[in-house]
Amino acid sequence: MTSETSGDTDRSVKPRRYAEYGAPLYLLIDRRDRACTLYAEPEPTGYARTTGPLPFGAPVDLPEPFGVRVGTSEF
């Protein structure tokens, strides 16, 4: 979930860094924009696939090996 003090870092720096280090997914829950964005398929320069931004309330489907639907209506 984005922080009030580091939201810009959460939106721009973290997706690149997490992909660079091989995190399979990065789910950004953006309180300012009231939206969720799922980043997947890490590559050395960033994530190859982005889903969203999806408005709060829309489910986010995490791909395998997780295979989970995340509800966002509580955000």
C-alpha cells in the first residue's frame, strides 16, 4: 500500500527495483489514486506485463503459482 510520504517511490522506483531483483509480482495498492496495479514477468529493466490500474472494488487475479483472486473492496 502506498505511503503518504513515499507514494511516488512506490509508484516509480519500486516496480523497477523489484523486477531487477526478480520478484515475480509486485501489487501496488495506490491510496491516492484508489486503484491497484499488478506488475508481473520481471525483466532486468522492469516488469514485462502490467494489469491495471484497476479501481478499488475490482478483483485482482494473481497468476500461477499463486492462483489467487485478491478482493480490493476493503481498501
